[in-house]
Amino acid sequence: MSTADWAPAVDIAEDDDAYEITADLPDVNKDHVKVTSNDGYLTITGEREHEKEEKDKKKKYQRIERSYGRYERSFRLPDDVEADKVEAKFKNGVLKLTLPKSEEKKPKELEIKVD
């Protein structure tokens, strides 16, 4: 049986204060999740292991549609992200990353005097 490389599905959202990346990592152990920031990129890597066959049972798979093996997703960080303040939380197979925006680069509303 071979394993397939796969890429977790993600949602990316933005508000005035931060970007948020939500990645689905079902059946992935928290210890197998790694998040790094390097040279303007944020990368999520890890591995989802295939079920280990039990010696007492002779399980014969009829179909395997779920992917297993190593995964990696990389995202270019916007210029306004404070990479050293990224937060990561993992719960129930969902990884949530919060990428705060720099105070200096947040859009500011300026009132322009009309003559």
C-alpha cells in the first residue's frame, strides 16, 4: 500500500487587525504539525499516518480515498504582517493561525480638507 502526498484545505480571511488561516488537518496528531516563517513565507508541514494494521484482524481495504503521508502548504506573507507575532492554535483537527497586521501599515482613514 502506498501513501499519497496531500495538501490540507485552507480558508484565508482578513479583518482590520489580522489575517487568519484555518487549515483542516483531520486525523493529524498535534505533534505532527509544524508552522514556520522564513523569508516572507509561512509554511505548514507535517504528516498524516495511515492506520496501522492490527495483527489479530485481517482487514482488506475495498477502497482508499483518504490521503496519507507528508503535507506542506506555503503562503507568501503580506508586507503588513508582523511575522514574529503569528499565533497558532490546534484543536479537533483544525489549525488556526492568526497573523497580526503591523500598526504602522494598517490603513488609516484620513480626512481631506475640501477647499
